[in-house]
Amino acid sequence: MERTYVMIKPDGVQRNLVGEIISRFEKKGFKIVGMKMLQMDRAMAEKHYAEHIGKPFFEALAAYITSGPVVAMVLEGKDVVATVRAMNGATNPANAGPGTIRGDFAIEVGRNVIHGSDSVESAEREIAIYFSAEELCEYRKVLDNWIYEESPE
Ligand code: IDP
Ligand code: MG
């Protein structure tokens, strides 16, 4: 079953959106298989956002993402990578539709509340930054049969 890395950014924590955001993913049917709170340091920011090092917004991004605790999680489910991106909404909240997390709760790209991996490969890379194998839980839920037609593997 596909997995993705999702992170409630420091503004999401400060603005009391942790419960609201987790609730959306839970209600959708995705399974939380890992979760923790942590504060990122500069080295973690450079690792996570390696592709953005050197871009004009990188320093602001590094300051933002290390400015307070984040909630890191791994979600599991069918097409979870693309679906979480859709639920998060466009990177710039000005372009994020209503009903998306960024569309409903954010205004500026530099305070866009949530992160979600952009591909299965990115998800694998990002999950490994934040979680060891022992920190991820493999388990079944009785509701799985009410969320999937076929029992998920
Ligand atoms: P994504 O988070 O939707 O994958 P990316 O383009 O990978 O978007 O950018 C990573 C993060 O960097 C964004 O979520 C946002 O917090 C920040 N960011 C991206 N572009 C800008 C910008 O132009 N100004 C300020 N921050 C930006
Ligand atoms: Mg990205």
C-alpha cells in the first residue's frame, strides 16, 4: 500500500490546526502509520528541501520551517500521494481551491500550513528523514473493508 509523508508546518501548529488537519485525513480513510512532533533544525531543512537550496525563497523557507515544532506523519492508502496533494491544495494558497487545506486555512505561499510529498519516490526519501522503520506501524483496521472494496495489501 502506498505511503506519503505529511507535515503540519509551524504555522499550522501555532494556529491550532493540528486536530482539524489530521481529522480530514482520518475521515477520508487514510491510515496514520507514523506520527510525531519535532522541531526541525537547519540541517534537516536543507535535507528536506534540498531541491530548493539556492532559490530566492530558500532562506525564508528555512527560517519558517525551523521556527517552531511541526507534526510529522506518514499516511497510508490507495493513491495517497496524489490525493494528499489534492487535499492540501496548490502551493500558493491564493490558487488553492476552497475545500483544500491551503484554500481554507492559508493566504500566503510562505505560510502555507502543510507539506505533502510530490511523488512516491519523494515520499520514500522524506519518510526516511523523519522516521526509522521501527517507528512505523503496520496494522489492520476493521473499517478497512468499509473503505476499500478489496482488502488492501
Ligand atoms: P510544495 O510544498 O507544494 O511541494 P514547493 O514548490 O516544493 O511546494 O515549495 C516548498 C515550500 O517552499 C512551499 O510549500 C512553500 O512553503 C515554500 N515556497 C515555495 N515557493 C515559495 C515562494 O515563492 N516564496 C516563499 N515560499 C515559497
Ligand atoms: Mg515540494
